[in-house]
Amino acid sequence: MHEVELRRFPYPYRAALTICSDIDETDTLEQHEAVQYFIRKTIGIPFSNSFFPYHDEGKLSLLSGRPSDRSAILEQIRGGTIDVIHSYGEKKDFSRRDVEPVWEELRKHGCKVEVWVDHKDASSNLCKYRCNGLGDLPQCPEYHMDLTVQSGIRFIWTDRLTNLVGQEVPFN
């Protein structure tokens, strides 16, 4: 009789590799597509990316960039090559009123996003202790946690790291 034990990685794999690519420092659609091409075609690794809903400087974003940016982001979300919302982006005067236009645009185009990642020191972040976020504090004008979760977000990263594959951090 063989002893049964839990494998560190699912069969038949013995190791794992994670590439975390996010929209930071990607100012244009052309830069974004160059990164996508390099990792997918040159290296040959399937992966996905994140997007900013807003960017005050008109850089690559869903709602404040060029129309071609919006179309490309929506197409890539539908195709699964963008699957993370990177906070509500670079918006200096972000408030709760900025949330619904983002989710309405995604719904209107049949896009679903379930993963949230905090961004640098954005006020829309969901953790004041790591990334200066106010999005999870009901007393703040930036509060949006309830609306964001209702819109389909199931996984949230607030700048906490672990070296254990598949480790779950309690949601509280």
C-alpha cells in the first residue's frame, strides 16, 4: 500500500512560475502591445495583464485615454489577456462617484473582471496600511469597497506577498 500525501504542485508538475505584469509605466497602447508580444510570442508564455480605468494624464486607460485604448482594453478583457483592475488608476480627485462609470462600461461590453490589485499610493486602494488606500473606509469620500465587490471582484491584492503557492489570506 502506498502512502497518500498532498503534492506541493498539481500532477504532473514539479514547479511553478508566475509572471506578474501590470500596467505601471505603460503609457501607450503601443508599449502595452510590445510587452504582450514579447512575452507571448518571443518567450512563448501565456499570461495576462492589468488595466487602469482612469489616468489623469491621458495615458493608457479605459475611460480617460484615447478611444483606441478603450477598444483595445475591452477586447483584451473579453479575450482574457487582461484580467485585473489595477485600482481605479491614476486619478487625483477619485471619489465614490467614479466607480459606477467603470463597471457600467465593462458590463455594457460584456466584460468581467474578478481580480483587484492596489496601485502605488492611489487613494482608491483598499488598504491604508500598505498603499495608503481609502477605498475600504466607509467614512471617506473615496470609499467604494461595497460597490467594487458587488461588481464582481472576488480576489484582492493589497501588496502582501507570500512565497507559498496557493496560500489563502483570510478576507477581513
